[in-house]
Amino acid sequence: MRLAGDTADTSSNPLLAPALSAAVRVTSDITRVKSIKITNAPQSLKEGEAFNLICEVLPEDATNKDLVWSSSNNKVAAVTGQSGEITALLAGETVITVEARDGSGIRDQFTLTVKKDYLSNPKPERPAVKTDTAALSKPEYYGESEIEELAKAISMDKSLLTAKEDGSVILRQDVVGGALESVKKENPGLYYESVMPVPLIKAACGSAESGRIIAFGFTVSGDNFGKADSARDIKVMKVLPDGRGVLFKAIGEEREIEDRSCALYKDGEIYSGPVMPEENYVLTLFIKDGGEFDLDGAENGSVIDPLVVLKAKEAPARESSSGGGCSAGFGGAALLALAALPVLLRGRRRR
């Protein structure tokens, strides 16, 4: 018996020498993977979003550079075993791992957070505004059965609206993306970190209040945004029937209330400090009944608003990132996923 490491005696059969020599060379020429690094790991994705991961595998001359990808929770996000394409499926967290296929055991991984593609659980609320400048209203969500009525009221094709799993109605993502592109052109100094449509609502305060500014709000959890350095980073965009997006003007105190303005409230007061994930805030909007930004176009005691909440901040001076406010809000790369499709809107009807 010859033990591993023994040298074969080929003197008795010279024909075996070349074959044995080649076998030894093949074994010794295998170069194992020494390191793997995921170079573009995203911190978060939105439900339904896809993303292609890129890996650096060293050394360059590794014999087998094939990779195996996996997700610790395939209900949250699935990843294609070889190519590294992630598909975000359901809000939550999962660990994405990549490992060398050559048996070296070399791997890299990161934690991925999948977020809702709309503002999560905004609770309609009659805001604590302490002025008679505005009539106060607790908004109501439109339901899936009201899509045709809603589309007619705001002069928008019903195909541009879609229902969430809870039955409320939001704008399609491509419509939101198109509106955001127009806002970016008007506000090139802002970098957008998140884009969250709000379910469509109607805020009514009674016909006796027609023609006045109507105030309505939503209680929102700060974990929708992560930590924001300032309430001024939380912004609101309105989507108009022609597909354009327009930012609301932020106010710092109630005497500044006007049509198309907004404020973040905390403990009954307008708030301008940092936004913390564990805190709740009341996002309050002000729209003039029958005004240019009341999409039903009538002084009838109610306003209808397709709204999108944004998180955005000023881009560093050396960057040319274009980007949006409630000024007083999917990251840059994620934003590209909202490539706008043609938006076919009917002309607005004035009543």
C-alpha cells in the first residue's frame, strides 16, 4: 500500500510517468477563493423592487469563481442562486449571503430591510390646529369599490390607480415616478432617500365651510423614515391631473398657514426637531376648498388629494444629485426604479 504523499515508482513502467505527472500538476494548480465582497449591498428595498448584486472575488485567477446566493427568509426577499438578483417580496428583514462554490467556505453577507412601497399605516386624524384660519377635518380613505368615482372626481384615468391589500387606493408607482421627475427638475439641490405614496383620501368639513382652507392630518410613525436630522427632511408632494408633481410649502408656525402648505406636529405643536423612528407625528396638510390644488375643482366643503410623502435633504455641494418638501421629508438608486411610463390623463374639468 502506498500512503498519501509517497512518490510513485514509475521505473518499471515508463508509460505511467506522463499520466501521473499530469495528475500531480492538475491537483497543485487549483487556486482557491480567498475573499468575497458584495460591493453594492442596498440597506433597503421596496416591496416588488428588484436589484442586481455585484461581487468582487479574489484572487482574480481563482480556479472556480462561481457563487451561491441565499436568503435567510425567502418570504421577505428571494435571491437567484447564481446571478445574485434580489426580488423584494414582503416587508421585513432577511440576511443575504453569498458563498464560494469551490468549497473554500469563503462568504460575505448583509442584512436587507424590505419596506412597504407606500406610507405604512398612516392613521387619519383631525389635527390639533389652534387657529380659525383653517376648517379642520378628519380625512377618509377611498376604497377599491370607489375607484371609478374617484378617478372621475380628480379627472384621472382609473388605470393610473391601484388598490392595496387593505382595499384602499393609491397611485401606481410609475405615475408617482413621473411626478417626482418634474419635482426634481424644479428642485435640483435635493437628494431623495424615500418615496411613499399615501392612500387617496377625501377631507370634508361641510358645505358651510366651502371656500376655506381645509386642514387634515395623519398620525405617522417615524420608523417610516428612519432617523431624519430635521422635520424639514420630511416633504409632501401632490400629484396633479397632468402628471406633474408639486411640493407643499412647509410652515414654521400657524400664522403662516396658506393654500398648499404643510407642517409636522408633535404634542399639538408644529415640530422642527429630529424625526425619531420610535416617535409618532401628525403630518398636517392645508388645502383651499375649490382652489387650484383641490382636485375636485369645486367649492363643496371637501378636498381630494393624491399625496406622496418624501424624505429628502440637500445634496452635498460637490454632487450633482437631483432630487424634494414638506419643506420647514427609493434612495438615489431606488429612484431610478420608478422610471416614468407615459401618463395618460384627461384634461381637468372645472366645475
